[in-house]
Amino acid sequence: MSYHSFLVHVDDSEQTARRLEVATRLALAFAADLEGVYAVPTREMTPFTSAMLPDAIVANRLRDSGDAQALAEIRFREAVALAGLPGAIFTAPAGPPIDAAIHHTRYADLGVFGQPRPEDEHAAFADELVHGVLMGAGRPLLLVPHFGEYPTIGQNVLIAWKETRESAIAVRDALPLLANARKVVVMSITAPGDDQVRETLSDAGIAGWLARHKIDATVRHEVAADIDVGNLLLSRAADLSSDLVVMGAYSRTRMSERVWGGVTRLMLQAMTLPVLMSH
């Protein structure tokens, strides 16, 4: 199993450069295709809005939107040229941007998106974009923090393991990275009071499954209440000098796809290293 195609989210923010650096490096390492998808809020005016505004304002908005898109494409093409990826493509799909991002991510093996930055003007859109793609595309996302430099990703991996569907999918989706890792630690997390036999079986199960994929992993079992899991993960990642966390992503309820689960929310807000999430 390998990655053959990556998608990277491109917008008008300074964070695009960080995502492009990560995405181009991964595409080069896996000899994979790369698509940059330009997705920003309110890219297009509706016919109704255009009809209500003076022609000069409409023209200015269209010009500004076009200039921003053109600049984003230039940044993308410069980054892929620097990385030596001549076949990479840039796409600025029409229509609702989140729906378009979901659609395009479905045809990639891994999407590279950014951690929403609370103080940004479009923070709400960034949060909704990540949530929508993660929950709707059926593909894993590699989320890059909005600060810091990450010279390596996937050499020292921490897997957040819980015996759930989402965790199992995340580990499967991360296999190409895990296969190339120098060190893999599985942090098996259960709630206080869970049956010890089940814990032991779960730990042995994930270790055995990884071993069958030629991945030598160390399993560490820890007990934590749900409200403490996110902080525990970040603390252990720092202790282990991990450069990637692999985890399942959770919604708070099945009825609301717009609300994150507690651990997922905390990791998105406080991540200090790249995180591969699957749902």
C-alpha cells in the first residue's frame, strides 16, 4: 500500500506556504501526484448580489477575487517547481467551496489541510472546511499546525489507539507512513474502570495487526477520562519527540455533523505537531 495522490488546500493566507511545503515533500517522497485546490469563503458573488450592487463595486470585487486566485496559483506553481514536481495541477473549482473541496479530496489518497487559526478573519470557514472534508470526503487528512517548522513527518509516530471504527480506519490510512517510520508507539487509551481483559486483548490485537504489516510498534497502555485524552496525547507526543500523531476523528453526535467530539476539538485547537485524522 502506498500513496499515489495528494491534495493540498490552497487559500490566500500565509499558512498556505506551510501546507505546500509539507504536501510537496510528501508527494516527492512517495512519487505521487499533487493537486492544489483553491478554496476560500465567498469566492463568487451570486447573481442576486451582483444585481444589487453598483457596477463599479462588482467589477472591483471580481478583480480582487481574480487577483487573489492568480497570486495563490503563482505561489503553488513556485512551490511545486522548487520541489521538482512538474506534473502538479492547480484547481479553482466553481460553486460552494466546501462542497468542491470535499469532491476533489475524494479522488486523492490523502488531503493536506491546515489547523484552523482562531484569530484569523476566516477562522469559522477554516474550521467548517476541515470538518466538512474530514467527515464527508471519506479520505484521511493530514492537518498541519499554523505555527512551527516540521522538517520530518512520519519518522517518529504516535498512534492514539482506542478500540473504535475511527481509530482502526486512521491506522489503516496511515500505513504508508507507518511502513517508513523509524519508530512507532501505540498509545492505547481506555477509560477508568474498563475491563482489563478487553484492554489486554485490544493492545495485543493492534500490535499483532501492525506486525503483520511489518511494522514493529511499541504499545503503551494508559487510562484516562475522555476530558483528559487530548492533553495526554499532546504530552506524550512531546515526551517521545513524535513528529506525527495518528488518530480517529469523532463528531459529538451522529445527528450533528457540524459539532466535533471533545478530543478531536482539543487536538485541532492545541496541536503542536502534524496530525493524521480519519473518520
